[in-house]
Amino acid sequence: MDRRIPEVVGVRRTGWAALDRDPQLDLIEFICPHCGAESQKNARRERAEYHFTDGFMQDLQGEGVQCHHCRQSLRVVPVVMLHDQEEIKRFEAMRAEEHVPRQ
């Protein structure tokens, strides 16, 4: 029996509105690999704990979570912090390249 918990990429959108907001009020958005539902959770780590990796600020420790829809356990890792539209476009372009089937 495979007891491995699936991992999924989480996105933490900071934006200009977040500059005066408590970092613990930021939300992490993710898509459940079990049921495909979009979900979110409160961020647990301070923004200062993120490190610059692969061109983005990321939390590589991740966080465990349970999907609100199907109740399956999963691990949100890495959590990528995106600040503005340019970073969002660059991140989506990078993720699209990862999912292109290679021949």
C-alpha cells in the first residue's frame, strides 16, 4: 500500500495591498491533485522565511493540509510568492513549459 502524500504547488499572492497587511493573513492557493478542486489555506510562515529559488521567492519546506472538498491529505510544497502581474505571467509560462509532453 502506497502511503506517499501527494505534493502540489501553492501560490501566495502578496501584491501591493499586502504590504500593510499582517503576513499571517495571506492565503495560499492550490489545486487538489485528488479531486481537482481549487482551495486555499492561511499562510503559516512569515514572508521573510521565503528564499529566492528558480527566479521566484519560495518556501521549500511546504505545509501539510487536508483538502476541504475530498478530505484527502496532501502537502503544499513549494509555496511560491507572487507579487504582481508580471511575476504571475512569468510563473504561469514556466509551469506551462513543464507540462508540455516531450516526444
